[in-house]
Amino acid sequence: MTLLTAAFAAITCTIIWYSSSRARKLRIGTLCLMYWGASLMWLIDAVFEYAELHEAFFAPAPVDMLNDLYLGLSVVALGLIIWLVILLVKDPEGVVRASLLRKKN
């Protein structure tokens, strides 16, 4: 489930990045790279787990699937938080800078 969650987030993010020039300006590409990296990590993890478990890999317990789903959603949320911090620091459209200057005056 972690692989599916991360891959779904990566595909969705990539489609948004590819279809919108405003998304590219807002650094969605960084978010895409984080999600594709997580997908690659869990793909390698799945290959090694399959090598260890063989047929049992395809019949996980429901509790394990739920835990994996929570982990995958947590990683997607953490990626969004990191992207928001990067977005606030880089401030590509000057929104944060304008609000800070407006409060000073």
C-alpha cells in the first residue's frame, strides 16, 4: 500500500506539473521528485520483500495493509509539508514578502 499511495501521489503530481505552467512556477516539480523518490524506495523494498517471502508477499494481513496505508499517507502529508516550507521560503510570487511589508507599514 505504501508503494501504491506514493505512486498515485507521484502520478497525480506529475500530471498537474505537466499540464499547468503556474504549477511549474510554484515548484510542483520538487514535490514530484519527492514522491517519485519515495515510490522508487518502496519499489526496491517490495522487490526485496518478495525475494524473502515469495508467495506470502501477495497475501498480507489486513492489519499490515492498514498500517502500510497509514505510512503511505503520512509520507504524502510530510512531502506536502516540506513542499509548503520550500514554497514559503522561496516565495516565487512574492506573496509572503508583500504581506510582511504591508504589516510593517
